[in-house]
Amino acid sequence: MSINSKQEDRNFVSVGSWMGMLFVTAIPVIGLLMILVWAFSGENESRKNYYRAILSWILILVVLGVAAGVAIGYLGGGPALQKFIQDHQSLAHNQ
């Protein structure tokens, strides 16, 4: 067996395995824990890289969300935003 075929075997993930992993990641708390496990354990580099990319996107979205929250709070947009939402909710109920 050549080095290339060993590398390919180590990184092979079947469609069924991907379907199972995607199903598990859709479960709220367990999914996040399994993303962490799959990102940092095992020998399958393809799977680890995929889940590390997922973690990177989660981190980016959390940072952007916190930055948006801080910006809205700093600019005093919190009460104005709440009033805007309440006004639109009351309009929807009146129709």
C-alpha cells in the first residue's frame, strides 16, 4: 500500500457518516459539544478541518453579534429599537 492510499483511507468519510454527523450537530447542546469533540480529536484530518471551520464561523458570528450589541448600546439605540419593534408589532395586530 502506498503512502497516498494510506492518506486517502485516513481522510475518507462516507456520505452516511456525514449525514449522521450533520444530524447530531443539529441537536442544540449535544451538537455544539460534538463539534468541539470532532474538531480536536481523531485522526481524520478532513473531518477535523471541517469542524474547525464551523467553530471559526461560530466565533466570527459571536464577535460580530457582541460588537453590534455594544454599538447599539453605545449609540443609545436600544430603547429606540424596542419602540420600533413594538410599533410594528402593534401594526401587525391591528391589520
